[in-house]
Amino acid sequence: ARIDAITALPPERAISTPPCPRSVKIELTARCDFKCWFCATSRNLRKRADMPLDLFKRLAREMRDAGVEELGVFYLGESFLYPALVEAIRFAKQECGFPYIFLTTNGRLATPERVQQCIEAGLDSIKFSFNWADAEQCLKTTQVDAFLTVIYNILGARRVRDAVESASGHHCGIYASSIRYDGEQQERMEAAIQVILPFVDE
């Protein structure tokens, strides 16, 4: 029932010419700084490349003209590796007029300085994937020693978000997500997230 609630098409969309989706994700880059053993990117199952900025701008404008309201500037790759991330967000918000722009990051490269630039460009939501209970587990899964860096970046994101909001009134939600585990791993995750809970909105 949970899967059907997400994937089932309502009758008005189960047609040959469905209406434009409300929310769309664009993958700016297929590169990633993690080497998670389960991911298609790290297993060389797809080309690691960046989307040309001109192509992004054309697609963003066409989607907004078609009625898309929410634009996610991410998919499998790590968006903070994209050299023109801030410019892409600024274009989508200021030139195209998307009401809501969001991204999900593994957090290692989402330094406070870069997050601030993204928020000032118009980012409305940033979500950190937080799927490891400790540094050892993070390193084993991703092949990168990033656990503490991600925590520090989450804390820093809250600091700069609050400063930008105070100065400009623009609010950017800060979120964290993890896989719902069971047993001992879930207990370890619940303990680990206590550090970041005060610094995220949800």
C-alpha cells in the first residue's frame, strides 16, 4: 500500500498526454565524491559527466513554461561537484521563476560558504543524506572519511541559513534523511542523529 501510494498513477495521469508534473529533478552531474559499493555511479555503470549549463538553462526554462513548480537540482550525482551550481540555482529562481528549488547532498562538499551561496541564489530546501552511525561505518560504505565533515557542514548550514534569513527574509529548509533500518542498526542511527537534530528543521 505504501509503494502504491507513491507510484500509482491517478486516472488523470494514466493517459497518452498527461499533464505536466508538479515537481522535476535535473541531474546536473553524474559525478560523485563518494564510492558507495551499491551505487551505479561508483560501479562505472554510467558516464561520469556534467550537464552543459546551456542545456540546463534551456530545460529549466521549458519546464517552467510548461508549468513545473518545483525543481530539484540533483539526482544520483553530487550536485556540489557541479562548477556552476550557484549559477544554475540563480537562473532557475530569478530568470525562470521557480517557486521552489531543492537539492539533496551527501554533505561532504556542502561547506557553510557554498551552502550560503546557494541559499542567497534562491535555494529553498537542502537535505543531507545521513546514513551512517559512526565514522567507521561511513568509511566502510563510501570509501571516504567524511562522517565528521558532514556533521560539521550540517551545523554550519544551519548557522548560515539563519544569518541569510535574518538579513533577507528568504527561508531555506534544512533537512536530514536516512534509511529506515531495523534492529541494532536503527538503534545506532537514532543515537547518531541526536547530534544533528537541533540543527535541522526535520
